[in-house]
Amino acid sequence: MRSRNKTLRRTLPLAALAVSGTLLAACSGAGGAGGGSGAHSINVLMVNNPQMVDLQKLTAANFTKSTGIKVNFTVLPEDDVRDKITQDFSSQAGQYDVATISNYEAPIYAKNGWLAPLTSHANADTAFDQKDILPPIAQSLTSGGDIYAEPFYGESSFLMYRKDVFAAKNLTMPANPTWTQVADLAAKADGAQPGMKGICLRGQPGWGEVMAPLTTVVNTMGGTWFDKDWKAQVDSPAFTKATQFYVDLVRKHGEAGAPQAGFTECLNDLEQSKVAMWYDATSAAGSLEASDSPVAGKIGYAPAPVDQTKSSGWLYTWAWGLQKASKHQDDAWKFISWASSKSYENLVGKTLGWSRLPAGKRTSTYENPQYVAAASSFAKATQTAIDATDPANPGVQPRPAPGIQFVGIPEFTNLGTQVSQQISSAIAGQTSVDKALKSGQSLAQKVTDKYAK
């Protein structure tokens, strides 16, 4: 997740990809008749993440060649693609058969009747092996007992740190660190190298930026956005304690320019030796350990820091949703099952390199010796982090809606974004945490008024 749920990946130039997606749509006729231009063609609308771009490059020579189904891709930056998906799926216009959605949207879209259930397809397709999907990922894409999306890749969150810097400073990372221990380590690692800060934590506004890691801190420190009866808890003592801790830590020992720092900025800071630690998505490890990374082999990985809970990592997945209005559902399922399959992962590994796998979704991925060898430093840590998540029960009290780093209701997009702006201002020193959360409580109260009985 990035700002407004921009994903945790190193992105390609957005303008170029936006143009590319537009040109692809124009050339393929994706903007024309709904559900594809031929008897065996489908239209796929997807985010411009590198993994999706890899898929786009591999589809014609592999999927289309073997099935005869042409795939017309429209590839857009995340903010744009979310708007377009919502517009097309909510109206059931049927222009796009398949779209990339996350575990935030999947249950909401399912409840609204915008998605075709995939349960019968998945159960009938033994080669797809639905049971191989990691349970937390699978559960996050179901609603009312039915499967409504299949994952392309998944992620949780963990703590990344410079092993060489810790060794030079005689610092030891605990096997299961607490946030108190992390704050102490950040203070001791601050200045370990010229210009190096102790930790990088997102401060950039966005419900998928600063609010993603911060909400996991809130959860483990005993807070929640809403109690089980939908009573707003944004200015509660626990929520306040967690937010004050986060803001103080990033202000004292965090990266330069923290109020504007998101996933990409923190990734760059860790790669460029500007920070000693970083708490963020497990998906970052692939970039950190890439052959061209200046810190490859120097990074250690520890579980998401905790306080009152046993684990605190988030859960996120980009997945394939099938529009209910699609007139090409069988062909669409063939594409979805291929793009989410073990065979596709093997194709990527053999043709593009095992570090490029869209991992984090299947148990078998972490039993594949070639992938495990390529991702030996972080594969097990990633699987463990995902397996430890519980979106229905991520804190110390019952929740009225699922979600770890978000609240699984449509209103959270606006609520989380507005509160994030206040938190970012607190990180910048422009307001206090108390004032930020008082404002957030007023916004959350509007949700309470809608949902509370």
C-alpha cells in the first residue's frame, strides 16, 4: 500500500505507463465494446506495478498462444485505475472483464454485487489448487463463504535493518522486537554513519501511506478506529499513545523529509545508507536484495514490532476480480487462474528471474527450492509474517469490520486520508497529536452515526 493505496513497489514512470496503457487500450480496442472485441478476447484493467507489467509482456506468447484468448490490457497508475475500476464495476458497464482489486475492495465490491463469485470455477479447476493459497490471503478475498478474487501477489509487513551497521555499533536485533526496543535501537543507530538516521517510517499523507504502518502500531498498543459497536476511538488513550509514540519516533530519529516520505522514499533511504532500519512491507525485500541493490546481503529481517499483541504485521494483496456483468466469464476465469497459478510463477522464474516472482500468495512458492534459494534472506520471514496475520482480530478487542491496516468499509478511504493529513502535519510539527486526533475523532463520528445501532 502506498498513498491512497499506491502499492508497495518500485514503480515505473507513471506518465510513460499511463500513455502506454492508453495506447494499449486504443490499439486493442479495450475502450470499445464491452467484454472484449472478439469471441475469445477479454479486457483487463490493471495497476501499473512492475509485476503487472511483467505479466503483460508474457501473456501473448504464453497464455494467448495456449488458449487462443486475446487479452486487451489497459494499464494505469493506481489512483487512476482505482477510479476507473470503481466507475466501470459500480455501473456494471461491462467494459472490463477483469480488474486488479485489493483485499480492501473485494468484500465491499462483493457486497455491492459488482463481482462474479469464483468459487465454482476454483473448485472445478483442480490444476489451480485453491487450497495452496495462503489461508490469510484466501480468507481476505472471500465474502459470505464465496471466493470473489484470486491473488496475484501478497504481502505483510516486517522490520528491515542493516546488519553491518548493527554489528559495528554492537547492537542486537531481538528475535521478536517490541516497539520500545525498536525506539531504543533507533536512538543508538542514529548517526552510526555520516547522515544516517535510526529508522524510516512513512509520514506521507494517505490512508495507504502513513496510516498503514501507524494503524498496525495502534492495533498492537491496544487501540482501534472503532469498537465493536462502531463507537469512534480515534482520540482514545490507546490510539493517542500509539500515535504520539510514532510521531515522536519519526521526529527524533526518523528520515529527513518524513512528512513527504512514503514507501519509495524509505526504500531509497535504506538503499542509500540514509537510515539504519525501516518498518514496511515484506514486498520491499525483493528490491533490497536485487542484484543492483547497494545493500544486497546487508539487510536483516525481523517480525513487525509488537506491544500488547503477539504479531502486528498488515495484510495486503493485489488480486483479480471478475466483473459480474462480464459476458466472457469462462475466458476471464482462464486468464485469472493462469495469472494466479503456480505455473505462471515458474514461468516468471525461468524467464525473468526467481526474484521477480509475484510471491506472497501460495504455500508452494515457499517450498520451491529455486525461489527459496534466490530469496533465502527474506522468503521465510515473509511467509511467517503473512501466516501470522488475522484481519478479523488484529488487536486486543473485537472489531466491527475486518482489516488490519484499514477498516473494511467504503468510508475508510475518505476517513483515513483526512486523518492521515492531520498526522502528517503533526510529524511536520505544524500541529499536535492531540489536535490531530481530536479532528480525526470528529470525522470518525460521522461513520459512527451511520453504522451504530
